[in-house]
Amino acid sequence: MSQEQTAAQAESKGKQGFRLALAGNPNCGKTTLFNHYTGSRQHVGNYPGVTVDRKEGSIEIGGKRTTLVDLPGTYSLTAYSQEELVARDELSFGKVDAVIDCADASALERNMLLTVQMLEMGMPVVLACNMMDEARKAGIHIDMKKLAERLGSPVMPLVARTGEGAAEIAAKAAELAKKGRREPLLISYGRDIDEALAPLEKRIAEEKILCDRYHPRWTAIKLIEGDAEVRAALAEAAPKSAPDILAFCDKTEEHVRKSLHASCESVVTDARYGYIRGLLAGGVMTQDPGKDRLAMSDKIDRVLTNAVLGPVIMLGVLYVMFWVTFELGAYPQGWVESFFEWLGGVACDAIPEGLLQSLVVDGIIGGVGGVLSFVPLIAIMFAMIAFIEDSGYMARIAYMMDRIFRFFGLHGASVMPYIVAGGIAGGCAIPGVMATRTLRSPKEKLATLLTLPFMGCGAKVPVFLLLIGAFFPERPAFAFFLVLLVGWVGALVMAALLRHTIIRGQGTPFVMELPPYRMPTVFSVVQHMWERSWMYIKKAGTIILAISIVIWAAMKFPELPEEQAEPYNAAIEQLKEKQKSFKEDSEDFKQLQEQIDDKSNELAEEELRNSYAGRLGVAIEPVTSTMGFKWQTNIALIAGVAAKEAVVSTLGTAYSLGEQDPEDAPALSERLQKDPNFSKATALALMIFTLFYSPCFVTLVVIKSETGTWKWLFFSMVVDTIFAGILAFAAFQIGTALWG
């Protein structure tokens, strides 16, 4: 594709609105910039065929609506991970018109490796030097004008968290997009590679191989580097020419190894870094003597990542986070519970008695309302997690945990998937499983994704909050902390078992960048809190709503045969007749009312036992009774395989069936406290079982997708449930011995 063609294409697109890409290394502030540009005008999905988040949003530049694509954070376009593959695929011809490259101003040499590779592709790039406020404080000076002249591409200052320079950068990117593709950046990679590159580029251009995707020079570079993806694409696009071209590349690789004792890829990378160092030399980037931006972070890390103090402080931080969640969240949680109790009463008055009333009051309000009542607690927890992430402390937690993970046969990079899955509560196993793609070792990746569902994901949190509030109200934060700690211990023990039995293999070294500490902005924390809380709310309003209706139907039908219900109804009628003889405020009247309520609840329990769900719960009760679970709890656990939030919603539905006055009915926690089948030991066993048993359906599907086989899906379902059963049995027996 010629420069004239791309310019004409860009001009045509400009009339409809450009597509700009936002690229950058991890921890460069790219997400903050994306949120600044798009605000709420963004949506998240997955790139087709891969499990990498796809974020897009819309912005207005010069009065025109422009689409902004947030590329996955990556250090290069070398294609060692799905993020790198997705990023460079988006940068191919026709997908985006220009790139805003967000780079850490104090680490330009490292960040600009990605910049140079995009320029080698022929992409119009604006280099946005982010965190300039911190760079200035550290005495770092960058001559933007001189760097732009040397690079042949705009270089502009940016402070993403305040928005300083963001508008100008977006306008410059749109200006570049209007001009179309540029000629690729030409770098000398040394005589050995340059001499091979020229004829290879010429042949690719003449035969138009992959020219609809990439510039011929870039394709030639990737082939000489030995890029597996480009080699496969070459074989598919030009099957006749591919063997000859690949043989030429292999010959070049062999020659370079003999003469330079290095691979072509490493030689090319060294040349790029040499080019970058040349760009930044001669006063382009300087720092005042005696100042170091990382000095303060290093001083803090001497304490926070200390071998002894570090883990103690980490545990203290997590405990405080849970304490604040319970203390602050108790008030709004009570308000939400009161609202749904009021709503149930309104619905009960508005809808005639019958199936529709039961569906709305018991199924929808009782089920979904029970889940939504935990939104305040979860929102507070998400806000604190966002603060920990944005401050840079989350990376330190991963660094410290690596020491422990190695002992159990895992990799330090396994820490982040664990944390994403709910290692600090409130995460989700689905993106956690997806995050394991950053692990290079297939064995470590498999051990990680099979055990991370043991973390306290956001879907399990309502179960823990419910049971802790009902049975361990004395020290709720400590109880919650212990439950999550049990999840970590269980996951690591299972990982060690797997790595010493069916997933044996050598470990790989751990390398991780620790970003400098910074104070998160209120906007960023609120944005992350809202995104995650809204996902939880949407799940409650869609998946949990559907599950609640299905479970309600399963617990309502078939109806109890009339001959079995008659004794209860007759007893209730007799008690009501007796009541008529007494005044409403008399003790006799109140005692009879208690007997009526008891009989009504007995009837509701018998109706539930007779239902499809009840029959299934009763069928497995001989096994689950050893863990303290009765058939009502079994129904909730079965529903939890679809989605863990359904455990709470199903219990809410089960315990609201038969209530005479929903508005005056006690909260679910109070109902569980009054149930003779529930005790502290039962609650403990139920929390343990919920923590470890089969992942939810969607997580199972993602596990299958990541591993490429059904074997590990069924392994997760069956082995995890057996493991959970063993631990729950032990917890129930120990709890019974302790509390009776």
C-alpha cells in the first residue's frame, strides 16, 4: 500500500472519524489517560479469538467524533504474548490511523523500544512523555523539540492524571492520522543484517507478500528476527515462495550466530536500543546532579519489601482494608436491605396473592435483593484495591509473594493472576485465568490457572459477608481475613501437589518491574471502583436475575399434592378460628399467631422439599450432611456452579418462601441464625466449601479455552469439589468440637 493510497484512505476516514490507538508499557499511565479521554464513553470486551481485554471509547477532536482503542500494555511488539500479538495486529494496515504512545518520562530509553518498533511499522506516532510533573520534581529535563526532530515524529509533554497536555496530544494525533501512513523508520542493524534485509524487502514488495497487512520492510525485519507468527503468515500467504525465503532467513541467522555469537533478534534489539541512546544523547535528556526520581521509592521499599517487615506490613494493610470495609459498609448495607424489605412489602400489597406475587417477591426481590445488598461493601473494597493498585504497592505485594510461590512450584508472575482472581478479595477468576497467558512456562501456567479459582473472588464475597455477619459478628474483619488466607494456603498446597505429580517441570526465573510510588487521583480510584461495582450490579441484574427465576421455579414446582398439604392447612385454619376468641393485643392471641407462623413455615418447608430443587437437595444430603449441610443449602450450592453469587440469592429465595409479610420479614442473616440446621460450625464449613468447590460455569469455559482441552475443565469441577468436601468436612468437625 503506497503512501498516497494511505493518505487518501485517511482523508476518507477523517470525514467519518478516525480510529486512534493508545499504546504504552505497563505502569506508564496509559489507562489513566484513556479514562481521561473517554470517561464513561467506553466499552470493554475481548479481541476476537483471544482472551485479551478490548477497550474502546469515543472522544471529540476538532468537533469530530473519534474512536480511541486502548491497546494492551506491552513492552514491545515481539509477539511472545497475546498482548503483543493483539497490539501489532491492531497496528496493521487499515485498523487504526495513528498512535498516541504513552511513555514514562523518567524511563524513556526503556519505553521507547515500543515507540521505535511502531515507527518501523510506518505508524504515525505521537510520543507522549507522561508523568512530567514527577520528572520535573526529580530534576529530569527533556528537550522535546530536539527529540522530535531526531525521531521524525512529534514528542509532547503529558501529565495524564491531571489531563495536562492531553488535548494537544489528541489534536496532534488526529493531524497525523489525516496525513496517513508514514514511511517506516530506517535503522541500521549492522552490516550482516542490513545486507540480508535489502534484497529480502525488495522480494517481499515485488511479490506483494503480506503487503495488505504490513510494510515490506517490517515483514522482512520480523522474518529475519525469526518471528514465528510472521513466518506462519508467510507460509499461508505465499506457499510457493515461503520455503526459499525462510531458507534465506535461516542462512542469515546461522551467519550472524557464527560471526557475532548472537541471534538475529538480539542483534536487532541491541541496534534499536543503540538508536534510542543516540536520540537521547547530546543534552536531549538530562538530570540535575544529586536528584533521582526513584530514590524515595527505593527508601520506602527498604521497609515495605523487607524480608521480615514487608510481609507483616502487607498483612496489616490487608487487615485494615477489610476492617474499614466492614465498619464503613455496615451502614449503607443496612439501608439497602431496608429498601428491599420495603420493596417486597410494596410488591406484596400491589400484586394479588399467587404465583406472580411469589415470583416477584420471593424469586426476584428475595434473590437479587440479597445480592445487591452487598454492593456498598464491595464498592468500598474495590475503592481500596484501586488505591493499592494505582499507588504501586500491588506490584510490591507480587514481588514479596514470589519468595513464597517458588517454594510451591509456581512462578512470581503467578501472583498477579491470583490477585486478579480475588487474592485481595473482590476480583474475578475469569480475568485471573486470562492473566496466566503472561506465564511463559506451560506447566506453571497450568498449575496457576487450575488453583487461582480458590481465591476470594467478588462472587464469593457476598457469601462470606452474609455468614460472617450472621455467625461471627464479634470480629468480622479478622474472620474475613482468615477465610481469604485459607484460600491462599489451599491454592498453594494444591499447586505444590500438582507440580510434584501430574504437572511436573522446571521453574523459570522471575523478572518484574517495580513502578515508583505515586499518589492515586480521586478520579482514577472512583473510576475503577465504579467499573468493577457496575459489573457486579449488571451481573446481579442479568445472570443472577435469570438464575433466581429458574431456581424459584425449581423450588416452587411441582406443587405439593393437596392430600399432603391438607393436614397443615387444616391445623392453620383451626388455630385461626381459636384466635377469633381473643383480642389482638392479648398473650393468647400472640401465642396462637406464633403457632400459625410455625405451621405455615412447616408447610412452606414441605412444599420446598417436594419441589424439583428440594428433591435434588435431599438426594445428596447423605453426603453433605457430614459437612453440616442440609438439603436447602445443597440447592444453593448447586446454583452456585452457575454463578457463585447465586448461593446468596438462592438462600434468599429459599428462606423467603412462605413468609407472610415480606416487609416485616427479618434479613436473611437473621433467618439463618434462627434456623436450627445452621450453626457456627455449619457456617464455617459452608464458607470453606464455597471457597474451594467447582469454579462457576463461565470460569470453566475460560479454563477450557486457555488449556485447549476438556480434560482440565472436568478436572476443575470434580477435583476442586472433592477437595472442598474434604476441607469442609474437617472444618465442620473442628467447629462442632469447638462450639458445639
